[in-house]
Amino acid sequence: MEKKAAVICGTAGLLGILAAILGFVGEGTKTQSFSGFNGEHCVYRNTPALGCGVVGALFILAAHVILSAATGCCGCCRPETRKMIPSQTKRIFAVAMSVVSWILLIIAMGLFFVGTMWNIAGERKPAEATTSSGAGECYVLQGGVFAAASVLSLVIVGFGVASYFLLRASEPSPPQQQPGIAMGQPAPYFTAEGGYPMGATWETRA
């Protein structure tokens, strides 16, 4: 059981860290997207931030799916898991963190894809003229988009791991089986005098 938990949390944690690293790399390379103005359109080129945004979004999605599957949707997707959660308080905290992590996942993936779209090569119309020269301005991606996605990736994985351990901590230990007695069979009993209980009959076989 401990090995399984280590594999699940280790895999999800690694994917979350990789997503955060890719986000910070994308933040550092997004400024290379704007190429110039050709007199009519703003020209943009592909940058490493394009791949970082796509792969980072897939990594954090995979990490969250792994943790959600391991917890059985916080015990709501599997009936046998619901029966193993006697602590209502721990379950409430686990469900709350799971809901928050799903919301943060949507926001993080949205930030990754917004950053990705702004790092695709192409030509775009400039903004309306705001200067006395009548020249328009070219849009560029604001700072902090990829960085925010990176921070959210770490928070999402942290909430997912905490939810997983809360549910594991609330699982009751399996019942102990008496030695020499098969499961589903009643234990033999005797009277205080050492004989068989009243009402017991003997069956003689030839």
C-alpha cells in the first residue's frame, strides 16, 4: 500500500513540477514572439513558449487525472470506497480540496493555452491608432501569464496529494480473522462445564 501511494504521488508530483518548469520557460521566451510591423500588420513568430504551453497543460491535466482516479473522485465514484470513509470531517476537507483543484486546473490550462495562442506565428491587425502619428500599436502577451500557470500547477498537485492522503488516513483497518477459522463460518463454542451447548444432538453414521 505504501509503495502504491509513493508511485501515485511521485508520478503526479513529477508531472506537476515539469508543468511548472515549462511554464517558467515559456514566461522567459514569450517576449521573442513579436517580430515587427510590416506597415499593415503586426508580425509574430513561433517561440519555445508555444510548445511549453501545450506540453505544460497536458502534464498538469495528466497529474490531476492520476490523483483523481487514485482517490476514486474522493470516494464518490466507487461504492466500496464510500463505505471505507468513516470520518466525515476528513471527507469534507478532501472533497473541498478536490473541487478547488478542479477549478484551479481549468484556470491553469486556460492560462497555458492563452500563452500558447500568443506565441503562434502569423500576422495580426494592430490596435486602433492612439498616437498623433496615426500609427497603430501591436499587442504583446502581458507578463505573468505563464508564471501564474506554473504556480497554479504546483498548488493543484499539492491539493491533490493532500486529498489523497486524507482519504487514505480515514480508511479503517480490515477486520482480524481468528486463526484456524474460515471466513463466513461461526466460531465453535462450549458450555462452562466443558460440554456441548444445550440442544446439541449427535448424529450417528453407520
